[in-house]
Amino acid sequence: MTRIETLTAALVREIAGLPLAEQVEALNYARRELHEVSPFRSEPVDLVTWVLNDTVVANEYNPNKVASPEMALLHRSIREDGYTQPIVTFPTSKTRIVVDGFHRHRVGKEKADVRDRVHGYLPVVGIDKPIAERMASTIRHNRARGKHQVDLMSEMVVKLVQLGQSDQAIAKQLGLSADELIRLKAQTGLAALFANQPFGRSWVAIEGEDLPVDDALEVDA
């Protein structure tokens, strides 16, 4: 056996003899230490840890809702296939706030068969970003799966504007064209969203990246 194999075998024996809670803690610790030397440490999925489900809490802005039949299918998927995707979270001092995977988190908390199987824990990865960027990340995850609701997207735009995000930044973060952003703003019926936000025939690029150009962008504030 190689030295790595010998050390790994000793670690496995050590962890196997621990009570459940200590096993989880030891496994998480080992994973974090290995993550530090991983060539993939910049990727959140390189470090999946298990945390108690009551430490994972919903965010206040999730624009994605799942109908009852789809929720039942998600439960069946996790029940029969296991957790194949971790829950994306933002870590705070005491909790982890869900960025993506709110319904996977619900299944692990609310469905006794799954909750018991995973011993009251949930698999999580972490991203450390400011609130506006986390909101944008939630939208990107939902849109990438083809799941988002227009009215709730409008609410998200309102919140990002209130956080001081520019139109260009919002469009870039959420993957919207200028026309889509205007329509979402208009749907809210809040004229204040257009205040001090003049739209020309094109937008200035941010950070050297081109943004959508739309010839129909002249809107009266």
C-alpha cells in the first residue's frame, strides 16, 4: 500500500468507530481540509458537507414556487435516487441561508422517510456573496432550469433596485435583455423604478462586457 492508502485506511477506521454526530463532524472536517489542497477548491461543489436541517433556513426572496404534483415528484426523486444535488447556501454565524434548493431543503425537513434516512442532516455547499449577488444567483439557478415566474421576477427587480443596483447591473446579473428589464419594471406599476434611470438606444457596457442593444428602448420616465 502507498502512504496515502495507509493513512486513508487509518482515518476510515478511526471515523467508523465514532458516534453518528462525531462521525459527521469528523467527515466534514476531513473534507474541508482536503478541499484546501484541491485543484478544484474554487468550485463550491468541491466541498459538500452535511449540516443539521434546522440550521438551514429559507431566504426571503425566492421567486420559484413548485406545484404540489412537482413537489411530490421531487420527494419521490430524493426518496428513490437520494440527494444528487446539494443545497446551495450562504453561511452565517449560526445558520445557512438557502440560495438555491429551497424545495430540496423542504423535503429533507418535512418528509419523515427522507429526514430519517439522512439522520436529520442536509447536504450543502456554500457561496459567500453579498445579498444582491445571492439574489441574482437564485434567479440564475431558476432560469437555467427554465423555472421562474414573471410576477416574482418583477418583485426581485424591485428589491435589487432598492438595494441600489443599476439597470445595467441587474440585466447582467439576471441574464435579461434591456427590453425584458423594462417590461418587468413596467409590470410593477411603480413609476419610481424608472426615476433617474434614462434609457437610450443602447446601454454602456459594464466591466468590458457587451450588454443587449435594443432599438425600442426609448421610454418616457
